[in-house]
Amino acid sequence: MATEEPTTAPVETTASHLEEEKTAQEGEFVGATLQIESETQNGQETPDVDFTGPAISRNRPGSVIGRRSILSTGSRTSLRPGVVKSDNITKLFFSYKENSLQSAVDKVSTIIKPELDGELLGAWLLTEIDHWDLEREKIVLLTANSMLVVKYNFITQQLQEYRRIMLHIIKTILVGDFKYPEHSLMFDRQHGGVQIRWGEDTELSFGQKWNPWCTDIPWVTLAHHPVIYNPKENETATFNVDDFFESLLPAVNKVNEAKHPNQKVKVVEGEVMIESYASLPSVVYNQSGLGFFRDRNGMCF
């Protein structure tokens, strides 16, 4: 079973224009392709897209987070059918305790470098699926120039590690339902998410593929947070990867217009491939929720 070593003092490294300050981890793609045009279409000026990123303050009766999703209709990705998390189960997540998430966002926002990242546009609590098909709870910060994927310990209230992806290096965004390869023995995920890719190479080297702690995977895969399956929270944007996608898209588009207006970001809507064939460790790890900070019958990890 793959585990992550806690990192208390992230060290900044740079590789392929990716600003990365300690880790996170995860191709054949099928679907329709949309090219984002930066200036004009059919001779007419393309209107600017207003940013609609979340703020953790909108009134939502019953919700701990207190806000509704702007994407309660027209969702691009599926929720896992038949999953309902009761209030008692949801409250076991330390991230769901009162003010816990807002406090976490306030703390991790200190890693933002205004001269590099620009202003903070929004924050989400999502699930990252790494290249070994392991699920982990991550805070995702979107700024004017970058996205930061943060591992935060909601029990000790400490930032453990994070990575910074500059928006101008993003080449492809895939959005849709997850799919395992044809001959995979893995159970169908029956839900969707977003995969953000950068760099030129799409195939992993042998060393990258078989190293569960590899930190230079040229993509990040994100899905809904499990709390979204609580009936009170199934329209809460904080846990909704679709809402993050809708906010990321105009942000990337705006950066591209400034940095390289002739370059188009490709958005592929369709199946998002997870290359896993018979991974018993990931099945046990994910079904046990080991990548999430929870109260487990008095044991907190």
C-alpha cells in the first residue's frame, strides 16, 4: 500500500516551468474536443468570461459550509449513483467540522506568492486520484496565475505538502466520467472528474509509472469530495469538481491571452482514463478512506 511521508517544510523546486513545492500524484482519451478561442470567432469578438469562483460564505440552510453551487444543473461529470452519506458519517470528516475548512484555507493561503500567483480566486476541497489510483483529500486553491494542490492535515491543522502548477503551462483539460482500460479488473468508478495536463509527453517512463511517490507526473486528476454525497451538500460548490472546472477554464483562458495568445488550450469532454488494471492496494486504500482525515471509532487519522 502506498503511503505519503509527512512534509513539514516544503522545499521549492522547478521543473519544466512547473513550480512544485513538495508533492502530489496520477492515457488514451475519448471524447469531443473543444478549442478555446482567445480573440474572435467568426469575425466577432469573443466576450470575456466572468470568473465565478467560490467564496465560502453564501447562505445554504443545513450546510456546514453555507453555500450553494452555481452548477446545480448541467453538471458535466457524474456522481456515484446510490451513495448517500448520513450526517453522522459526514461529521466523521475533520474537514467538515465547524469552521475547519475555512480555517484551513486561511492557513494554506499563506503559501500564495502575490508576485507569482496573483490574487486568490477560489478554494475547493476535492479528491485527488494519483497515478496509482489512490484517492487523497486535497485543498485546491485557484489564483490568477496558478493552481495549488495542497495536502493539509485537518487533525493537527498543519500544511503537509503542496504543488504549484502555473496556468500558462496547462495544455489540455479533460472532463467527464472516469474509465478503466478495457481489460482492467477494477470495479467501475461510476463517477467523473477533471484531469489537467501540462508538458509535451503523455506517456510515463517506467520509473514514473512504478514509483508511487513520483512527484513529476505531468498531470493532476481531481474528483468530487465524498462529503458531496450528503444530501445537504450535494449542491455545495466547495466539494464539486465541476464548479472548479468552470472556474479554472476562464482563468486559464485569461492567462493564455496575455502570455501566448496564439496558443489554444484543448478541452476534451468524454471518458477520462485511469490506467489501473488489478490494484488490490488501491481498492483497500480507497474503500477504507485512508486518504481522508477522519475519526475512525475513536482513532483519528
